[in-house]
Amino acid sequence: IFLIMKSARITAPNEPLSISESETPKPQGDQVLVKVGSVGVCHSDLHLWEGGYDLGDGQFMKVTDRGVKYPVTPGHEIVGTVEDIGDNVSGIVKGDQVLVFPWIGCGECPACKVGNENLCDAPKSMGVFQDGGYSDYALIPNFKYLAKLDGVDPDAATSLACSGLTAYTAIKKANQNSPEFLVIVGAGGLGLMGVQIANAITDAKIICVDLDDQKLNTAKEMGADFVINSKESDAPEKIMSICNGKGADSVVDFVNAPPTAKLDFAVLRKRGNLVLVGLFGGSIELSLVTIPLKSITIQGAYTGNYDDMVELLALARKGTLNPVISKRYNLDECNTALEDLKARKILGRAVINP
């Protein structure tokens, strides 16, 4: 008997997702079939749906130029129950509750060889380059990409595969110079996760910056020592004075838009460490001479590797992290979920429960 599964698929950029039915795949070899319990609704899904990224100055980077092929089933933050396993699978049994590591690599390039599949030269990420979790079932290419939940709330765990993982890697990079003062720019789902992680793994005083007082209040509740509304014209001066007039040791920018980048450089101290995370886009003018004179480090953070995800799950198990799940949708409401995300109606994170 063939089981029929429902999937929500992006057929073309900016077209409504269509619900289609297909035969449920049978896992072979190392593959595992996961019955999807919840899947995160992420900004990356929005970029995939819109067909690409705004680079600013009227330029647009198409996802098809990066190797995406439509139609595709989005959803890379997948949590579910193991339904069926291939013949070579070990350590995972039917009924296990699992979180899927979605940033699958080619296995051959220099990044993959050292375990950084998230930085692969020819990525095969789930929900981007191959079908993901906006579906009843997801076929995982190899059991090594699964991590057992062991008591972590399934809906909350979805964000640990992407936004939480991105925040974790970014904060780890920001912690490399043992900051006394750490500025976190943006108090959306990612930034709030960053505040909680920074609170757990760094000794820094945390300064959170955003345009929205309500979000800043939440950041304070989650462990930010100081909050600054960047709408205030003297925001950079306020940050500098908190940092004893010297500036911040590390800045993590979860927005990464021209105005926030300008603020980042204004408050970064000598030997400072700037970690850029957000994909807002655009471009800025840079005073080149200040980079060697202040000896600053500018780096990007793009998700994390499988080991990072396992470390993050351990933090979640301790209760150190509390991902805010504010909205739940069923599979038929996938278009509404993406529209709501686009219209900024979601505080924290949203999930689809197929």
C-alpha cells in the first residue's frame, strides 16, 4: 500500500504555494523518513518564495543562480518522529523524536571535509536545494543529520536548526575576543535568541539595540543588561558611554542594513570584532583607513555545523534557551504564514504543524 503525503510547494517566485499530493518515499540505505511534527517558518523561506535577495542599488541575487530549482518544498527547520529507516541506519529507531540538521553539503569540498557542511561549495540544503518540511513527511538523506530531542519541546526545537544555530554561531564568533561589552543589534526572533545565548555562554555585559520598545523590553527580560532605542539621535553616544567611552568589544548585527552597519562601526572599539548576520541587504561607504588603524575584524556568520546544533540542543535541554513560538499554522495555511512573516505580524517565531 502506498501512503499519500501532502506537501506545500513553491512552484515559481511570488506565486502562491500549492498543496500537492504524492507517494510517500520509502527510505533506502542511510536514508530516514521523518513524519513532520513541526517546521519553522523562516525568513529564508520568504527569500526562496520571493526568488532571491535584494542586494541594494537595484540589484537582485536570484536563488536560481545559486542552484535552486522550482518546484521545491520549503522548510528547513524540521522536527518530527522517525517513521521508517533504510537498511544501513544505526543509532536511530522508529518512534525517535528528532531535530534535522538541514545544511547538507557535498561531502567532498574543503569545508565538508572538516565538518563544516553549512559552508559547502555545492550545498544540498533541505528545504532549499531539495524538498524540506512543509509536508507530512520529509526524506532525510542520511541518519547522521538527525539529533534526538530527548525532552526539548518539539515546536521550540525547530528554530535550533536555523535561527538558533545562526545566533549561536554568531555569538560564539563574537566571544572569541572575550568581550567585556557586547552589542546585539536587532531584537527580532534571532536577536532575542542571541541575547539568551550570550547570557549563557559569555561573561559580557549585553547591550541590545532595536527600533521597537516592546521588543527591547522582551530583550531585557531575556537577559540584556542595557537596551537602547536606535531611533534616538544620540544612540551611538549612549552606547559609547555604557562602554566606558571606549566602545564595544564585539557587535553582532542581526539586521545588517545600511543604517545598522553605520551604527556598528560608530560604536566598535579598537581591536573590535564585528559579526554580520542579517540578510537585509544594501551597501555602505566604508572608511578604509580606520580598519587597519583600529585593527578591527569584520566577519560573516552563516548558520552553524552539526556539532554546533548538538551543543545548542544541550543548552535548550538545560532550560537556558526559551525560543518564543508565537504562532502556529496548519499546512493549508502556509501562504498566510509567509504573508504574516512578510508583514512583520509575527513576534518571535512561527511554526507549521502539518
